[in-house]
Amino acid sequence: MHPRVRYLSLAATTLLLAVTSPLIPLTSHLAALQVQAQTTQDRQAQSESLFQTGIEQFRKGQLRQALETYQRALAISQQAGNRTGVAEALHNIASVYESQGNYENALKFYEQALPIRREVKDKAGEAATLIGLGNTYLSYIEFKQHYRLIKKPEEVKPYQEVLKYYEQALVITREIGDSPNGDSYASRTGEAWSLNGIGRTYNTLNKKEDALKFREQALAIMREVGNRAGEATVLFHTGSAYWSERDPKRGYKPIALDFYEQALAIVREIGHRPLEAQILYMMGLSYSNNWHIEWNQKDEKGLETVLDFYKQALAIVRQVGHRPLEERVLDSIASTYNSLGYPQTAQEYQEQALAIRQEMGIHLDFPIFYIVKEAILVTYSTPKKRPTLITLLKGEAIIHYRNGEAHAHFGRYQAALESYQQALVISRQQGNRPWEWVILNQMGYVYQKIGQLQVALDTYKQSLAIRREVDKRAAREPIPHTIRVAYGTDVDVYRSEGIRLDEGITNNLIRVGEEEPITTPITTVEDANRIRERGRRRLQLVAGLSGWAGPVSQKYE
């Protein structure tokens, strides 16, 4: 076998997950050992075979099997007193743990490997382990932040210290390349991984231009040496750097998708299952983000595409055994089903995600995705004053209400009316007048959309009368009146979008059907006054950023 160090990697997004670290076969180093006895030769051959098997298992996504294989290689190397083999086994065990999202164990094994690398003067191995430490610390910080387990990155490791791991690795790999007997493939590949890690750190520090500069260098080297897995990883990370950007020349397609698509084609070609799972998940997120921005599409197929990516990712990630990623995929599937108007299916997936969080020992004071068990309606007399009314809608009623929103958004107006009617009946049985007002307002909007203008007018009037009854203080205010719906129990914690309506303006505009509909959403008092001055006398129900039908609306993620 050619005496070179070959690097494999499991990539991840800078927004969500980690780059796993280079896996280094034992072969090149063992070839340099002076075998003193046949038993040592046998152990060397066995270790070499195990390392090659582990690498193939890793590529195929068989991480549990790969872990067992490397543990066997570690035991054999320890029995033989082979310190180089011990270090490499520790390193590769750490890489598997990292790929499974078990960051604490990954750090433990990397930290055991590093001093042995230095002891045996294995420079290429030292660089690989430094990269592994950098990758894992970044991932661990992100993991802790995602679940709100830390407030600052410094509680795990300052980013500047993480950057030093990559910078040390970069110096070492370039020194190897400058050596007359240096392995050019090992040095160039190690250099590329170091540059990619530096780019990832800069991206985390919001230094996007610097991040892209380092990643461009890394990508060029990966292509130069023919490291396809590395090329896919860098493409993936580059896409993540463009996460929020869209191309106006191509229908505002997310730029990240171009990079993800290239990366996906490569990993499918080489058969790298762990990386494939993460690319598919991020493509699903990207399509979902794009769909939520383009609310006017009202296209169910867009969310069905999102679900397809998530479900492909879920199948692979369960094979791989990356529990944190599995939890996120399940959570995203739940959110998507909820947006499609299937809260019961969403509940099933969310319960699976919750079980994984409990397994990981994560007990949140908020859910990652907000399952429909209760909702809070909060009204304010002014945006900055204290609430004038807080009331809950619970149980079956809120499920029907959310179904109504989803049906209305997709133009399924008859189904929306049926769902709202069910929610209305329950609210009246409970004597929940504030929510009766909200539901009637939504129903008025649907009647307006289907052209039943007189019914819409009557429904709006019922809604307005109840609103005046239950929120008299706010009704006296001539300034914007804020409605906020938050799903959960803490208005300040749960995600929501506030909607402003002026009651005086509402009275002016409530004569439905007299003129052309207003197409511009009312978002400020100035907008409302401008419309009133133009003489428009039609009620415009204002939707929030999410674009869901009706004035009481919220963002679904």
C-alpha cells in the first residue's frame, strides 16, 4: 500500500452540526515498525485489517460496527505495546463518537490520543487529532447552545482557543509538505482540512469573507489531490455560509442549495452515508426556509418536497446512530406536518423527538417545536403597555383552530370553515369569549375569500362586538391594538408574531365588497390612514410574517 495518510470526513453544517474528523488508517505507520516476533507480526496484520474494515464501515454509515472494530484494534495495539496503533485507535474511536453526536466521549478519546501522537513523533497523526479536537469543540458548543444549556461559548471553549487547534495543524501539515521525505498527499490533505476548520471557525465568528477565503483554498486542494469526501465536505460548509442568501437572477433560489446539490452527488457516488444524511437534512431545511419566505405560493408540494428530504435523512441517520441529529430531523418533520395541517401526525413525530431529548438528559423549559396543546391570546392597548387580556385555548379546540389556519392557507376554505366551526363550538361551551372573537374573525376572512360577503360582514360584526365586550380598555384606545397568539404557556419564550389592528379603522373598513380588495397588508398606523384617505372601505385582515390567513397569525418553523 502506498505510504500515505488518507483522510476521511463526516461533514456537517456550521448552523447545526459538526464536521467529523479525519480518520487515519493504521497501515502507513505500522509499515515502518520493526517487527521483532511473529506474534507481533500477526497482531500488526490483524490491526491493519481491522482499521481498513472500520473505515469501510464508517463510509457505509455502520458506525456502531465501526466503533466495535476500532475498540478491538485498540485492545490488540495495547497488548502489542504499539503506541502508534494505540493513538490511531483512540483517534478513530473519537471520530466515530463525534459522528454520533457523542461529543464528550469524542473529546475524551481525542485528548488521550494527542499526547501519544506527540510522544511517538507522529506529526501527521498529531495534526489530524488537533483538527478533530477543533471540530468537536465547535460541534459541542453548537449542541449546547441549541438546547440552551449554555449562555456563552466560553463555557465550553473560547473560539480563539478552538482556532489555535486548526492553526497548529496547518503549521504541521505544511512542515510535512516542505520535508524532502514528506508525504505530499498527507500534507496537502491535512492542509485542506486545517483550512476548512479555520473557515468554519471564522464563519462562527461571523467573519464570512475570511471564512469563504479559507474554504476556497481548502476546496482547491481537495480537488487537486482527488479527495472526494473532502471536496463534498467543503462544498457543504460553503453552502452553509450562504444559508440566508438567495439568488434574485434565478427566482430567488437559495444559494446554499447549489453547494448542497454538488455535495450530495459526490457522497452518493462514493457511498458516504453519514455525510449524505446531513446533506439531505440541510437541503430539507433550506427548501423549508425558502417555502416559508414565499408564503404567497400556497404550494403544498413545496412542503412535500421538504418532507421527502427529511425522511430520507431520517432513514440514514437512524442507521448511523446520530441521536442529536435524529432528534432534530424528527422535530423538523413534526413542524412540517403541522404546517400542512396534520397536527396529530406532527404530535407523533414530536413525541419521538422528546424521547430522544430525555434519553440525552436534556430537560427543556420549552419545546423545540410547539405542539398544539394550548395557546395563549394576549392583547395590548398599545404595543409597549402591559397586557389588557390574557386567555388560554386548550385541548381539542386549539387543534381544530390550527387545522383551520392550515386549510385556509392552502385554499381549502370549506375544510377551514369546518375546523373553525368545531373550535367555535368548543370555545362557546367553555365560555371562552376572547377566543370566540378570534375564531369568528378568522371565519369572516374565509367567507370573504369565497365570496360570501354578507356572511363575512355578519361574522365580522359578531367578532367585533365580542372584542369590545371582553377588552373594553383596549377598545377605548384609538391607536393600534395588538393581538398575539403564542402556542405554549410563556408568551415571552414562545415564538409568535404580533398583528396590529386599529378598531376605528376596522369600523371604517368593515363594509365588505364595496370596492376592490386591499392587496397591501396593513402593518403600521400610517398604512391604515393612507388606505382610509384613499376611501377604501373594505376590511383587510392582516397576516403576520408567516402569511397564514386571518388577523391572528404566527410563524411556523
